[in-house]
Amino acid sequence: MVIPRVVVAAPSSGAGKTTVAVGLMAALRRAGHTVAGFKVGPDYIDPGFHAVATGRPGRNLDAMLSGEERVAPLYAHGAQGADIAVIEGVMGLYDGALGTEGFSSTAHVAKLLKAPVVLVVDASAAGRSVGAVVQGFVAFDTEVRIVGVILNKVGSDRHETEVRAGVAPTGVPVLGVLRRDTRLTVPSRHLGLVPADEQREQAEIAVDAAAELVRAGVDLEAFVAAARAASDLDTETWDPTAEVTPAEEGRPVVAVAAGPVFSFHYTETTELLTAAGADVVRFDPLRDPLPEATAALYLGGGFPELHAEALSANEELRRQVATEIAAGLPVIAECAGLLYLCRELDGHPMTGVLPATAKMTSSLTLGYRTAIAASTTAFFDEGRRVRGHEFHRTAVEFDSEVAPAWYLPGAVEGITQPRLHASYLHLHWTASPDVPARLVAAARVHAGLEK
């Protein structure tokens, strides 16, 4: 398949690649293109801004969580119907999982996709030296094709002249120059940007500002030409219906928490649940009751610690969730979902399903994890090995010893019951499609569709 595609990368975090990538997506869409947006790595927040910019679901490409063999098929799936794809990198171009030689890095994904790279360089504190940075990144791995540079945070015409002079000897064309713009500031908090689902109006303003900045400062025709220079990608297209097999009759309702608090879940999660035979119904735990005829519940990630009072105020839902789970409702909870199932969060009553309290802490837990299922449940067999990701500043304290969800190196984590699995670990279910299938199978039993 040949869909024009470019990876937008940077020498390090903080260079402005999210602003540039989102601005490119939005500017290309305004120019008449159908744009597919992707994010390298496990990040949930940037894909939300990609969705605002493109009008299509934001998607992740993560060799660690999905397996490198699925990166190209997942890209092909997400790019269907688009005429150009913009893939935003993570951290620095060559930064991958710790202790590896760049595994799951932006460069790794670019090579898996045979995609050219445009490097976003923060020029705010340098002049001609930017050229040395570009030359170093070009030479570091000759299998990575850096086809252009976008100079970000340039201060003046004179500054631009100096930086361009430094880059010229590298032979890498400058595709754009962006000046500093305070309109691009969006709300941030302890784990990064505020998700677009929480501040939709502000997100749209920021995306519009990024699009205008890119339109004025980047040669879009040259960028599209770079994307069209991508070579053929010989890959199958990932298809959720090929991963799972639905039952012939009846579709149980699987309720998926959404809205401002529970905005962290991968697009393929609901695609797999639907393919497995579920009617997926999203609901907002801040204001909604449990959807009618709910036969299983998926509680993903988000920021419940910043909405604890409002979550607690929805007493009807808290009672419903506790009652239904006590009656055997199957549930998978990840991170925010774990906190919501506790007795309280920072002193605010939650559902009380779990004998535990949760609270904010000053320490950040972040990184990939290799985990082993500690016991057999409806969703995992004991000894099952998975790769996941943790990202939180909260801690859960159980009242007494419980059956843990996972064995981690040197620790145990989460809690299980026969039809409940709750932990901090986020999984990308494309690597474990039997998990959504088993959740739907449990939902069928709970709904009386099967014995």
C-alpha cells in the first residue's frame, strides 16, 4: 500500500512536535486532505488532539504494547480512507524503551513503516549550532530518512537567517519556520496536557491556532511531496473481525466509561469489543447512570483524582455499579477504573466495590511493565504474560491481603475476583484480542444469552 506518510519527530521532548504535528494535521485537513493521525507510544492525550485536528479517531502505534509485527498492520487499518498520514513521534527520535537499543522509539516505528521523517527543532536557544544537531541526527542511523526540518520557536528574521545558514550544509531542506506563539498554550497538569475531551473548546482554539501557525510558516506542498516520497509498504491490514469471533445470536451490552474523566482508552478497544459481538455503549460517570441492560463494564484510564468530588456526587451510578458487580457483573478496570472501584478517593466516597482507599501522591509511576497474571479469572489465565504501561501519581492501599492481578518484577499489583480484574496496568488489546473476547463471553453469560 502507498499512502503518503510522514513521521514528525524531534531531538528531544519539549521541542514542540505535538504543536507542529497537530497543526500539520489541521492545516492539511483545511487544505482538503483526509488526514489520518497517529501517535508513537502509549500516550492517550495527544491522540485526543489529533482527533480534533483530523475529525477521525486518534490512534497509537506502539511496538512494545502491540508487538512490532502489528505496527504496520495497525497503521494500515487506521489510515484506511485517508490520503495522507501524519505520525507524531514520542520523546527524542531515537529514545525507546529503557535498556534497549531504541526498541519502540520513533525511529523504530519510522523504519517499520518505511516512513520519511521531518525533524522539529527548537531553535530558541541556538543559531548555527542547529545545523550540527540536524547533521548528528541524520548520521546517527542511516536507515532513518530525515527528509526535512521545521524550525520552531524562532525569534526574529535575523535569528532565522542564522539558523538556516547552519542547516544549509547538511543538505536537509527547511520545510518551515515557526515563530513563538502564546495562543498555543493549552492547560496542563501533573501528567501533562489536559485531555481534549475535558476542555473541548480550549482544545479547538489551540488546534486552530496551531493550524494557522503551520499554514503561515510551513510549505505544505513540500511537506505533502515528502509524504508522497514514502516507499511502498507491503503489509496486511489489521482487521478486528479477524481477531475475534462473535456468537451467532444476541449482542450483550458492554458499557464503556467515557467523558472527561475516563478518556484514556485505545480506539481499537471498542473496535475489538464490537467485533467480538458486543453492543458498546459509552457513558459519562460524571452524570450518567449505568446504561440499560449493561452486561459487562470496562473502566479505562483518565484523571478521576481531579474529579473525585463530581464523581462522588453521582450517587445513583455508584450504587448501581456496586450492586451490579456484587451480582456478578463482569468488569475490567485499568488505572482510573481501579480508583473508581475503591471505597474512597482522596476522602471522597467512590463505589466501594474494593476494600481499598486511593489517594494522590507526590511520586510519578511511569513506564512499560512486563506482568504475569497472578491468578485465573474470566479474562486471564494464571501465568499469562503481558506487556503493559503504567502512568499515574496515585496510590491504592488495600485493607488486607487480596488476590493480586499481576506479578511484576519484585512486586504484586491490582486485585482480582472471579469476574473482576482491576489494576494500574494499561494494555493494548490488539496484542491480547482474547481478552475483549472473554469479556464479551462473560457478558453473554451475565445477560442470560449463554449458560
